[in-house]
Amino acid sequence: MSSSPLPRSTQTPRILVLGIGNLLWADEGFGVRAVEMLHRDWRFPAQVNLMDGGTQGLYLLPYVQEADALLVFDAVDYGDAPGTLREVTGDKVPRFMGAKKMSLHQTGFQEVLAAAALTGRLPQELVLIGAQPERLEDFGGSLSPIVHAQLPAALDIARKWLEHWGATAIRRDAAPETAAEALADAALSLTAYEAGRPDAMSAWREGDARFLNLRQQNAGAI
């Protein structure tokens, strides 16, 4: 998978698995949902840090600087067919501003990688696992079915990289239950999120035409 594996002088390379995205904008939540599912179904050695990075941008820099290997899940816009997975490694992942926009959160994360490089603390190995979104303009929506269906395949790719880096996954007997074990608040989990949000017609998540029409009617009555 890599032409330059991590040097074995580091007995236990520090690995950061980062999910980036915004849960409130449909398929932009792919990265967060991927790392959430990975954490739910699998356990890893202590050298592996799984993190819900959300949209934190430069706040992620200290964690990136401490890693020997970095694996990122994110929504990636290549103009592919919706749901297409991309596996990008090393220098092929744009690290500096001005490169071709690949990730929907690239501006913030490019800055993180550039800052890590400037401080001489960029991870030795970098992998991006991205999914082409189908739907974004669904505020409060969840993953589209075609993107959601790619989560298991994305996790398979991630586990192969982790195995390559010496961190073997062990399937959990049960999902983590305590707050201390969770990556984020339980209310943000996919199951809770899906159960608690209104349907698209009730919420008009793509813009409430009823409200706009009411404003027009009131303006006409004045």
C-alpha cells in the first residue's frame, strides 16, 4: 500500500484516524459517520486515536502533529458518480492552499497540514478515504442512501491501512455504552439523529417555501 512504510525504530507508531464533516448538511457528514461506525464496531490498540474532527479546522493541529500516520475520512468532490469512494495517499493529497479543491472541508484541513509541515511535524504517512456526495443542500438531513451504503467499504479500506501500520482491529462484542467511551455526545449518533429529526416535508430542510409565500402574501396586504 505504501512505498515508504513507517520506520520500525518507532515500536508503536502513533496513528490518528480522523472523521471530518458537518452532520447537519446531509452527505457532508460522511467522514464523521465513518469514524463513528469504525469506533462502534471495532477496537484498536492504544496507539490508535479515533477522533470526530467535525469542522474544527486548526484546532486539530496538535493531534495531527503528534501522529506518525494519519487517516482521514471526508466527503470528497471529484465530480464522480455519487457514492464513489476515493483512496488518496501521500503527496497526492493537496497540502497547501491553491491546490485543486478535493475535499468539501479542504480549506480548513489544508491549513492544518500546511502548519504541521511548516513545523516539521507532518505525519510520515497520510491517507484520505473520501466519498462523492449525492446531496448537500438538505439542512438537518442525514446521509443519502447511496453514500450511507459505502460506509462498510470505507471501513474495510481503513482497517487494511491500520493493519499495514501494525494496528490490528478486533471486532467488538457490543457497541460502546458509556459517555467516556463515546467519540461524541450520544445525541449526535446516527441512530439518535435519524430518530429525532423531522421528515423533509415537515421541516422543509431545503428551504421553507411556505414561509416565503407567507412573507409575500403579507407584503401584498400592506
